[in-house]
Amino acid sequence: MWSIFARMRFSVSLLLSVVLGGGLLACQSEQPASSQPAAGAQPQATTHWVTDDLGHRLQLPVQPRRIMALAPSMTEMLFAVADTATIVARTQVCDFPRAVARKPVVNSYPLDLEKLVGLHPDVVFTVEGITSQDDAARLQQLGVPVYFQRYTTVEDVFRGMQQLGQLLGRTAQARHLTDSLRTALAALQKTPPTTGAAPRVLAITWQDPIYVYGQNTLFTDKIRLAGGQNALQEVFAQPYPALTREYILRLNPDVLLGGRFGQLDSTFFKAYPELRRINAYQTRRVFAVTGNLMERPGPRVVASVRELQGLLRQPAQP
């Protein structure tokens, strides 16, 4: 009898071990597939190759964590689009938005290479004409990619902000910003224009010699959207050409931008009294513009168009 019970106990133990063992194997086989690497799966890329507006091929992190800009307009873009915690520095001329003051300063002219490289940025953003190609090449050699943007129209500025959103993993934020700016610009276009031909506008950037905004600058598109036209129709090799007094007399602009009437009357027109014959002086349509709106192709570009539109709609004075 004892041997029969012993055999029964052995059989039960064997049965339990099979059942429990099978259950354990079943539990192991039911783990989620996501917890196990798929056969032949490739690791996710951490960098990718991109091409900037000047045709430079750059290898950037898929998700940059340390960024900065060498142009104040681009710094404004980063603060509008990026996670601001990723912005590691600003230049000595970056003053907007107010929060930019909390970032350390890297001198951009002359470029403080040592301080910039010491901040270990994943990428530096800049604008054509602001950072020299020599400085960009030196940064590249030191392992810091430099991404250039170029703008000739307001739409280019919007595209540039969307581009930043894609590069920084902030596509939704950039899209929301550019959609709102396009809506604001469209509202400006609905404002009834003044009667007559679009006024011819000359915008000066320096008085001695006289440098102006050329046809191949963003100003040409902004003044068009504001209801005017660039008085300088000829395209020069330099985007901001120097003009002679004789040339300006031939242009005979209806509006001159570059300072208040009284201010320029005692400086610019005093130095070049023959220019008092132009229409802009005769009708006192000589205006100052907000410098950092006029000069910076950033998120405030629509505010710049709005300011220009307001100036163009001021009536001529006898």
C-alpha cells in the first residue's frame, strides 16, 4: 500500500511541475512585443544631414539641446519658436524679447570664438550677411555647425520660422506662430489703400556716404505689402548700395525714411542742400522708423509692415 501512495504522490508532483512550468513559460511568452527588439531593427538615428539656405550641407542632432543665434533677428525667432531653455547665449546686440537679457553674451563682432565654442552649442543659427563665411568656416572646423538663412520676402521669413520648428522639433509651435502672422498680414491687406499710384519710397541706412535699402532686400517686399514701392528699382550687386546725390535727385522719391523731418533737415539735408528739391522734402513726408523693426527679419516683421503702412498713409503737407 505504501508503494502505491508513494507512486501517486510522485505522479501528482510531476503533474504539478508540468502545469506550473507550462504556466510560467506561457507568461514569459505573453510579454508585450514592444519590450523585445525586433529582429533586424536598426537603432534610431540621433543625427541627420540638412541643407541651409546657402546650400551648405550640415550634420545636426535630430533634437538639438544647446542652440544660439549670431543675429538679433534670429535670436527673436528662437525665443518665439524654440524651447527657451535650450538657448545658451545671445550676442551683444540682442535686446528683444526682454527675457533675452538673462542669457550670457557672446560677442559677434569681432566674434568671440573661444567663448562660443566653450558653450558647446549643437548648432548656431545666423542670417546671410550678418556672419562672415570665414567665421562660419572656423566654427565648422571647431565642430560647431553654422546654419544660414536668407530672406528676400516676408514669406521667406515665415518659411524660415517653420524651418526652425522642423529642425528643433517644434513644428507645431512654429506653425501656430506663422499662421497667426499670415492672418495678421492678410488683415493689413484688407485696409483700403490710398488713392493714386503707390508712393516711391527711399530708405536710407547711412548718411555719409548715402547708403540705402536696395531692390534686392526684404524692404522691397515689406514696402510693397504696406502699399508703396521701393524708389530704387535698379538692382545693384550690393544689397545696400551707396548712391550719389545726382542719382537720388533723378529718383525723386515721394517718401524718405531714415529720421524725423526736423532731425534730417538739420543734418542730412543741411549736408546735401540740393536734395531739398525731392518730393519727399517738399511735402514733408520724411519719417523715422523703428530701427529694430526695420532691420530685423523676425517674428515682428508684420509689425514692421504695419508701421510702414501707417507712415505711407500720412498726408502730404504743403
